[in-house]
Amino acid sequence: MPDARVALPLLKYAPTTQNSRVDPLRVGSDEDPKAVSMDKAMDREDQNFVIEAAYRQIFFHAFKVDRDRTLECQLRDGQITVRDFIRSLCLSDTFNRSFYNLNSNYRVARHLVEKLLGRKTHGKAEEIAWSAVLMTRGVKGMVDDILDSQEYLDAFGYDTVPYHRNRVVGSRDLGETPFNITSPRYESYYRGILGFPQIVYTGTARRIPERSLQRRGGFPQDYMPWVRTLPALRGASAAGSADIDYLSKVPYRSLGR
């Protein structure tokens, strides 16, 4: 049966700030993002670095089962570009199973814009515009539109792995927080179902040295047996607190004084 969904054009949206209309002008910094490109890879080690950067950009972290050796070989041999490799990762079963199926359309749209265009979405209007594309054409339609856009080609071209652009702000000591922290893989609803966050400690537990357990005086625990032998407080009223006339004990200023 033919697909009953109607493809909608991308809705128009306006940038939330005028800064997005011009190129950034600032002095270079060690904190600036480093472009990882396949056309600069001179050996197999450099190629592996590019592949790892692509996995981190889309999957945050790629386990052994999530890797596609066929695509990696095609990229190393020059049969596909980095842009094609990124597209295949976004359309893979790993992305659909571990991200698309566990998030709303708005979060998926925001995630793909951040990961593929390297910037924040221009407010809720852009999220709604891309979620409409996601709803009518699916992940493939949205990914193709982003990778074919002039913004992506101008920023990364065909052989550069997308990265977080303009993360360093010249007027502030602390730049923008990375996307993998501000936009975690799962939203709060699914994080609660999956039991996240989980603390995983793989190191060796440190033992407390024996000398730290030796008391050298001054510990309150040493005086507890002596406190228990003291007689009860004398002079305490036997009347309960409910029998005390609090109103008669509160000073007040009468009217007219």
C-alpha cells in the first residue's frame, strides 16, 4: 500500500538572536573545537580517529555491537564520504532502537539539529518545523534535508565530521555546555523506566587504615556511658506543656499607651 503521509515543506522560522546571522569574529583559543576531516587523514590511525569521532558525535559512545565494519571499510577505501557515513549512522538500527524509539519527535528534532548542524535550535519554532518533517517523512527525510542543506555543506562539507560550533563565547570565561550534557540520550520519562542515572564504579575500593580507627580522646562516644549514669534533671516541672498558659506569659502593649 502507498504511504498515506503527506510530505510537508519545512516551516519557516526566525533565528532567536541576531548573532546567528553573521559569522563569529573572535581570537582563536585552545578551547575551540577541532575539525576532524578524512581528507587530512594520512594513515590508518588517523582514519580510525575520524571514525571514532563520527561515532561519538551521533551515538555519544559506540559499543562493539553498534559498529558497522562494512561502512568503516567503505569510508577508509574512499567509496563513501564522511557525510554518507554520518547519514548511515543516523539511519541505523542502533539509532532507531536506542534513541528514536525512546524520545518524542521534538527531542529527536532537537538532537539531530544539534548533532548534524553543530548548533542549538532556534527556539521552539525550529523544533516544531523539523518535527513536522519528522512526522510526515520520518527520520530519513529529516536527515536527508539537513545533510543536503546549504548550512551543513558550508559548515562541514563532505569530509568533515560535524562538531559543536561556536561553543566558546569570547565575552565569557565559560562557554556553552556540550550537547551530550544538555541533551542526554533519554528523556526523563524513559530514564526513570530504565533506572538512570546509575552509578557504575569499576575501580578498587580503598580500605580505611587501621590507625584511623584508633580513638585519641575527644570522641563523644567515649562519654556516653558516663552520661547515662547521671541522675535525672532536678527541678523540672512535672506539669505537661499542655497545662502551661502561654498567653499570660507573652508580653504585650495595651492600646492607648
